[in-house]
Amino acid sequence: MTTDTTTPAPRIRLLGRVDDTQLRQLADVLIDCVEGGASVSFMWPLTRERALAFWHRVAEGAARGERALLVAEDAQGIVGTVQLVLEQPENQPHRAEVSKMLVHRRGRRQGIGALLMQAAEQLARERGKSLLVLDTSSAEAERLYARVGWTRVGVIPGYALLPGGEPCDTTYFYRALA
């Protein structure tokens, strides 16, 4: 008799309303990413209060339809997330921005980032978007985006800071949706 020790694939879903447990789990993911050195708009130390305040604002935007919030859930709860910023200027109704694609360190190198990006692209198509854009400061994320079909546009040196205060470059990508 063999025992299956594989971990089930995470479930990806769209959150329309975000409850307190989900807010706490999203804050945990954000804090973990910042602790791990990700340049995702926050400096270290990132307090739980600041992380929760950020996710409250995101949840409010999702409730208003300005953005879509996708999460990946494993047996422990939310392990990853990505947002589609749907509200764009009047002359850009065809596009959306991918924002805060975050995967907790416990879920890295398991394909969660790719699953989140595929779900974001599908949702964008469903919402009538034909172009997606994003920026990243992580070489690891750059490899992911290239692997899932995004086109690298260019790099702006010293665009942002890492959580510890060191400057980092930012790379821009786009994806035309069929």
C-alpha cells in the first residue's frame, strides 16, 4: 500500500467581501514578504497595524469594484494573492494593472505565483480587458513573469527601495490578452 504525500494544489478564488480572518491572513502574507526582503511598497519593520490598514483599503476598493482581489489558499489559509487594478483613466478602459502579487515563503516554488497570474489574466479577459501591465523589483518574479508569457519592457535603475532601505531597480512588463 502506498501513501500519497503530495500536497493538494492551492485553491484560487476571487474575494468580493473580505472578512477579518482573511484580512489577518493577507496581512501575514504581506509581512512575510517584507520580512523576506520583497520591495512591495513597504519598509521594514512593517507593523501588523499598517499591514491591516493596507488590506482594509484594498478590501474597500474591491467592494467598490475598483480592483479585484484574488487569493490562493492552502491547508493553512491564504498563502498568496494578486490584485487587478480595474479602475483606469478614461482613455484606458481596455487595460488593468497587476498589483501586489505576493506569495508567502511557505508556498514558494510550488507554482502558486503562476496559478495566481493565470487566474488574474482570465479574470481580466472576463472583465473585458485586453492589456495588462505590472512592475517588479524581484529577479525571481521577473523569471516567473517571463515564464508565463509576459513581455519585459525595460528597467528603471534605483526606482524603489528594498525594505531595509537599499535602492533597487524596477522592471516593467506587459501582457496582451487574446
